[in-house]
Amino acid sequence: MKTIKTNKTWKIALAAAFTSSMLAAPAQAQLAGHNVILVHGFQMEDLATPPADLQAIKDAGEDYWRTFWLSRSEARIDWPSDGRVEGSIAQRAYEQIREISQQGLCNDFCIVVSHSTGDLVTRYLLENQARWLQNEGLPPLKILASIDYSGAGGGTELANLAMSLAYNPTWYNWALRAAVQAFTGIEPEPGKMGVVNDLQTNTARNLALSPNSVPRLRFVAGGSSYGGITKPFISGTDDGVVPTHSACGATSAQGIDSCSGNLSLAGKVTSQNGPAGLYYNHYPVLMNEGVSHSGVLGSETGNISVPVINNTTLNGLQVDFASRSYNKRPWWKLWGSGDQYIEVPGSDQTDMSSLVYSTLNN
């Protein structure tokens, strides 16, 4: 038995038609009228085989986004995962930021789209790019907002374990070693861990924390990666790589179950172990219990997205996802109205990147 209450019913048909409309419409290299800059995440291949030069880094960055966002962007900031955020990553990123400034791509504001560790890299760049460019007499990039998928700005417990294993290789059992190697792609060794050093929860949470005016829109996954072998080693709920406390933008690395204290990743309205606080200007917009860490970038459908912060405008960017609330009663329960759920209607018919692009691009 179900009772249904709809909200913004004029948008439900649009939500159900996302997939077909995306196929029919020509690709545009803008979002909401603004140029898009992509910042990719951790690429484990760089630890095993460090990229030879900037062209190799750019080729890998192009492949990273090919599923959906590549054709909808005007620029990328590609970086080497065998480096450190405050070292070679910053140097390579600056070379590309300088080109973006010289080309004037952000004169009418840009929107950044990041994934995973790209969230941490973006935070560091937002804190420093104006000073870097002004020192060369160049105009700083004008950034409207950042769309952060599965953001690792708060680090991941997998990085903590990887670094411990690198320095104490005989202390850990086979299950932990398998999880770490699935995450890093290598047998951890000192001096070969690159950005994994920066992904340790304490390290990440002490890097570039100055508040800034750029809103960070968070899109959070809760599915499995690597066959689920990494999940037992991550605090709270997670997407197989990044814990929810990081993806939501929580101020504490303590394990949590949801970005909201009264809404689960599956959309059930019930008490949850949510974040005690969020970083300044961080806004959890959508959660999705089923999509995986990489699936948020356009490769997975069939998963329901749940609105958290919605019907608002952030720095001029309208966040207005369709929403529906309904009651669902388990088959074995013969009384009462059941549990209340909230969802983005039709979101299981498309992938998360298409859903976000179609909604924010209106």
C-alpha cells in the first residue's frame, strides 16, 4: 500500500525523460551559461608507472572524463597522482590555470566539476589561485561554484591504512592488504605513495581550510566498489572509496551514515547519524545509496537519488531538483501508513551526471 504526495509535478515528466533528451540534444561545453573546468580524481596507474610528462598527464585526464563530462567542458586541470598536492600537483595545476586565465575562459565565471581527490585539489587551488595569478600580473579565475562528486576533501581511511601498510608491511592480514591494493593498485612502499599521503584523513583535513566564497555542491554515493572488499575498512557509510563524512563535507572525520540527521541515503525519513557540522559553504545536494564511486560520472543507471539541500540558489546557480515524497509499507506489515521516503522522481532512469547536468542547466 502506498500513498503519494508530489512536489513540483510539472517537473516529473521531465525527470523521467532525462535520458532521451540528453541523447537528442547537442552537447554544449557550458553549464548554466558558464564554461566548465574539470578536475579529475586519484589515478592509481600513476603510482605503478609515473607519467613521463605533462602530455601523458593530459591524455590520462582526457580519458578520465570521457563517459559524460568531457564534451561539456572547456578546460581541465590534469595532475599527476604520484605527486603531492603542495608539490608537483600544484605546479602542474598552475601551468594549466595560467593558460585558462590567459585565454579569458572564466571572465564570465566558470563552474568547476571535480571527482574524488579532485575535491581536495580544487580546495587547494581555490585558496591559492588568485595569489598565484596576481603575482604574474594575470587576472584570477572567477569561479561561480564547484560541483563535487564523491568528494575526498576529508580524506579516506583507506589512505590511512595504505600508509600504515607501507611502513609496517608485516602487521596486517590478507583482507586488509587486498583492500589497500585494490585502492592503490600497488604493494604500498615508502616514497611511492604520491597523493595517497595527502588523502590520510588528518592530512586532508589540515590542507587549505581557509573559508572562501565559492559554494561547494556535494553529490554523494553509497554503492560498492572493488566487489565490496574495501567497505569494512571505511568509517560509516561509503561508496567503496570515499567515506560519507568526506563526501558530505562534514567537519569531523567521525563515521556517519548520511549527510542529513533525518534522511537516509536511500531517502527514508528517519533519524540518522548525520554530520555534527559542515565545512563553510559546503552543501550536500543529492545522495544516492546505490551508485558507486566512479558510477557518479555517468556510467550507472537504476539508482534513486535523494535531495538534501534543494530549492535554493547558490551564488546565482539555481538548485531545483524535482522531488516526491511517498509512503511505503512493507508487505508483512498489515497496519499503518508505512515509512515515508523522499526521492528525485525518475532519477533511476538516468545516470547521476545527466541528472545533475540537466537540472542545473535549466
